[in-house]
Amino acid sequence: MKYLTPGPVHLPEAVIQATARQPHFHRTEEFKKVLRDVVDKLSKVAYGTPIIAPGTGTFAVDMMVYNYVNPNENVVVPVYGEFGERLAESIESRGANVYKIRWSIGDVPPPDEVEDLCRKIRNVKAIAVVHNETSTGVTNRYIEKMQSIADSVGAVLLIDSVSALPAEPIRSKVDVIATASQKAFLAIPGAAILFISREPRSNYPIPPSMNLHKYLKMLPRSETPYTPPVNVIYGLSASLDHILSIGVERYHEMHRERAEILYRDIKLEPVPKKHYIRSYTVTAFHTDKSKEIISELRRYGYVIAGGMGEIRDRSIRIGVMGDITADDLNKVVEVVNRVVDR
Ligand SMILES: Cc1ncc(COP(=O)(O)O)c(C=O)c1O
């Protein structure tokens, strides 16, 4: 089976080989060297200090929220799909006051809307944004603009880039990014990754497993406070070598080209309403035949995903991350169109 999914994605063989080994004891010099090397490589794909913790994307998002948001603070969250709802849920669980800007499925609110709400509410301490809304295949390409809005209202910017980085880069410094190993980073699930460009600001208690101060204290020694996801880190080392050998810009272009094949050739309406916000990591299309398409593709050896949230049974999602080829994409197009034409 080949996985054209929103993640975990189809891994390069070298990553699987690197992962499948006896783990080091994490306090040894051998492992510290591996961790140092992976942190150095992560520094080449995004701005900020990289932090690796055991967990998936949800943990990375919670860790970001708990370290940067205090109970009772005002937080603005644009919501345009399931992962925006989950981001808001995480912030609510911290006891903060969440102000959602709900936007229609397949679109993102223009930055002006976010700025207006921040000015109306006043005393906004954080703006939290999903970079790539995996449930609808929509990318928010206003991240840099969001940072200037956050700066102008004195808020911290929190980005969930779980299904975007490093295939969809963030080209300038943003306060905090949360992501994970199993999507465009091309490794197995298990590493929650943060890129931080701003000191953690929460002054309320934080569970030790997600307390960034503990991680930052150990980082200069290339250690983590608790056992890190050792084998995921071996895989990440190999996948980052692969990504860096391609180059971050080319890696982005490569995903754009892959996604364009699907947007151009599949005879279904993309969920994103505008070209500018079409995701280059996870494509999404409206269809009433999602079940038939998914099972027909399985017969040809391809796994794709159904819809989520409001359009759960009325859409499909096809990921273009991972070790896939143009031939795979063309085959997927052919099979999807055959079911559509039936
Ligand atoms: C945008 C986004 N945020 C958060 C998550 C949650 O990540 P995980 O399922 O790895 O916990 C996902 C997972 O698909 C995601 O796509």
C-alpha cells in the first residue's frame, strides 16, 4: 500500500532503516551527538530554537498553549476547520477566554478581520492560528502578516503548523510554531516539535512533561528532561538529511507541483475556494462518492483519507507528502476520475 494520506505519510526506506534499531540510552555521549545534530538540522528549516518532546501534533499544540497562555487571558483564534476547533479547545482547557472568528469551510479570514477583532476585544494576549487546516486542505498564507498584527496589539503569535512545515515554509521569524514528526517531516509519529523565538511567558503551573523551561535548561547540554522519542529522532535525522539535500525551497516547490497535478486533473471541485489558499501538502475535494473512491483506490494499492468535520462524508483528502512519485499521482487521478464518471 502507498499512503497518500494527511499523515503518517509514506516514508523513504532510509528513514525506516534509520528508525529500526536498538535505542541508545539517552544520557550517553553517543545519543547527545545525535540529538545535537538533529537540533542543528531542524534549525535549518525554520526560525527559532527547536525543542523535541515525546508526543504527536496534539501534544505539541498543548505544550505551546500551556507555555504561552495563562488562565483568564484573552486569546483570538480564527477557526476554519476541525484543527482550528481543537486549537481553541486546547486554549479553553488552559482556562483562557477564547474569541473565535469562525469562517466558512474552504476559506480563511482575511488578516483585517483578525486585527479588527483584536482591537475590539482589547487586551488580547495571544493569537493562535492553524497554518494548514488539514480538514479542508486550506493553507493560511498570511502567517507573516499575523505576526505583525500580534506585535502591534502586544500579543504572542501561536502557530499550529503540524501539517505544513517544512513543505510549506514559514519564511520569517514567528513567536512559536508547533509541529510533529509524521507529516512533512517524513518520520514516524512520536516527536512533538516546537520552534520558539520568544521566551515562554506563562506564569501558571505547567505539567512537567510540557514545561519548556525544563527543556530549555537541558538544551545546551544536548539533553532532554525526560526520555525523548529516541528512535523517532534517528528517523528524523535521516529524513532531515533527505529534506536538506533537496533544499527547503525546492522541497516546497516539489509539493506545490505534486498538488497542482491533483488540482488540475481531478474532475472534482477543490474544497479551498481560492487558488491562493490551496494546500500543497493535503488536497481536499468535494464529492458524494467518497466511500467508493477510497475503496476503489485501495484496490489499486493507494490509501487516501475521507473528509472531516462538517464535510466528513462529502469530501476526500489526498496527501502529497512522503515518498511518492508523479506516476502515483497520475494513477490516483485516473482511478478517482473513473469513479466520478461512473
Ligand atoms: C493541523 C493539525 N493540527 C494538529 C494535529 C494533531 O496532530 P496528531 O494527530 O499528531 O496529534 C493534526 C493532525 O492531523 C493537524 O493536521
